[in-house]
Amino acid sequence: MKNLFLLCLSLIYCQLGVAQNDYYPLVPGTTFEMEFGEVYAQMGSSHGRMAITEQTKTIDNKSYTIIESLYGDGTNFSSAMTLYVRTDAEGNIWMASSIDEKESLAFPTANKLTKGYRWTTTTAGIATENLVVDTNGTFKCPNGKTFNNCLIVEQIQDGIPIVRSYAQKNVGPVATCVIEDGQEIIMQYLTNKF
């Protein structure tokens, strides 16, 4: 479960520094609140927060923004993971985990994100293939809110899709689902951004 959690964070929690990426317009000082589906609920938490801090960390002479991933019951939160992210001049989002601080392409520039586009992300030594499966998808949250015109990316290991993530332009990550037997099981979905 921990490996799955790390894989999901590697795609979801990306940040920018120099250029914007329309699908992940995450700026320091922004917090995303997520409600967890049954996957995380099994771990004893019902809500999560992704806080894009105004703090930075230098790794190999590159400045990264620090993102804190938190989980809890909606009132009390504790840290789940720290990620370091940066954006290059073209809008590619690079990430290094707090586990090994090795940089990997987390998310390519938005103009490359067409149906069928693939790239590999490595987090804490775990390589995952990413595939854009749709650029005009829809995600309907259990709370009734609908996100349209979403980029849908599947994370694939050993040729099998294991995670499907949804991101809406100018909003950012809106949902992440685990794929089991071809069916989506909601891990988390966006409830608030401030």
C-alpha cells in the first residue's frame, strides 16, 4: 500500500517554478483539500491536504518548492510525505522525493500532453510508465460535483494500469482512482482549493 501511495503522489503532487503547466497550476501558498475514497479509508483517514509551501530546498544546485502531503480526519492532520518540485523553462515538472532526493520527470509540459503520449516517472526507485488516455474526460465526485475537460493519465506497472488520475486545466489535480479488474475505485477527489 505504501508503494501505491508513493506512486500516486508522484503524479498528483507536482509543482511549478519558472513556467506554468495548465494542468498543474500549483502556486506556493495554495492548499488542495481532498476527501478520500474507500482505499484511503481502509488506512484510517478520511481527508487529505496538499500544501504547496513557500519554502524551498536546494538539491544539486536546483531550487525546489516543498509540498507537504497531509492526511487526517478533516480536522486533525499529520504529515504523510514531503515532495520537492520544480518546473523548468519549458513547463516540465520535475520532482524529487524526500526519501532519496533523486530527480525524475513528474509531468511533461502541457503542449506534449496529447492522447497516447507516454513518459516514465521514478519515485523512491520505483519506475512507473504514464500514459495520457484522454484530454477531454469527465470525473463526477461522490459529492455531486463534476469536473469536465479533464486530462486523464494512467500509471502503468508491468503493462497493467494501476492508477488513473484526473486533472483539469487551471484547477489542477481533481481525482485519483485505483484500477482493479478494470474498475475505478476512488482514492481521493478534490473538495476545496484555497
